Amino acid sequence: MPAATLTSTPLPTQSTAARQIPLDLPYAPVTKRPLPAGRPPEWYVTHNRRLKAMRLAIALLDSGIYVPNQARDEVIRRTADLIGVHAPSARTCHMVRALLRYTR
């Protein structure tokens, strides 16, 4: 028998991106540690923005949003409100979408 006839068609799967999956609540943030002293103020702003973007990207992935074009600013801000994080800026939302883009 030729090898082409042995392969079967893949079974259809249900994508979790098509529907919202509720987060496991209550969300407990990680205990915070003091940041190292002596850095310029911009470093602290960037560091905290990256941490916030990472938390939001993880929450979006947990809720079934896997591609950046599904993560509009209002979706990201709604997720931030859900997990108890202050509403992110447009720059942080852009960073969240970048993290979703590079997780593949």
C-alpha cells in the first residue's frame, strides 16, 4: 500500500481561542521583593512595565487568547481589571501583544 493512503485526515479539534475560558480565581499575586537600589528611574519604570505585561500575557493565555490580534486594548484592560492590576497604558498593551507574538 502506498504511504499516502495510510495517512488519515486529522480529527477536527475545538479551539479554545474561539471561546473564553474563565480564569482560576482567586488570583494570588507573587510576593513582591524590593528592587535593587542605584538604578536610573527609567529602569524601574521599564522593569515594572515588563512585569505587568508578563502577568497580563499569562492571564490572557490562561483565558484562551493566544494570538495578538485577539488582544485588543479593551480586552487587555478588562483582563487587568479581572486579575486586580491597574489598567495598562497603550504602551504596555503593545508590549503584551509582543509577548503573545513571541510565545510561538
